[in-house]
Amino acid sequence: MTENELFERFISLELEALATKENVKELVDEAKTVGHDKAEIALIKASAKIHVAGVFEEKTEAARALEAKYKELTGYDSDESQY
């Protein structure tokens, strides 16, 4: 592969990325017009990203570990909260 071929491929990928960003923006705008709020759209988008990456189990495990550590450090569930 020559430098020019590499350059051309990068240009093609960057154009695809720009088009994808525009499509995502249009989808968000469309979702807003039919009544979905910004927070709901963000959650749906994040869920789709996790689904595509196949990392739901890992994210869930990490969230549980964070929750447990938070509760341990703050006494969140105890009668004598530290904060």
C-alpha cells in the first residue's frame, strides 16, 4: 500500500465517520420531535453502544463493584451513614 492509497482510505473513513455523526444527530432530533427527552435518548444510545460492543456483562459487573464500594465507604445502607 502506498502513502497515497493510505491517505485516500483515511479520507474515505473520515467521510463515513462524518456522515455517521450527521445521521446520529438527525436520529436524535427525530426522537426529540416524537417526544423522547434528552436523558432517555442518551440512555437508549448508550444501551445500543453496549449491545453492539457486547460488553453488557462487564459494564454490569463494574457498576455493581462501584455501588458496593460506594456503600462501603459512605455507609449508605447502614443506620449510621458516614456522610
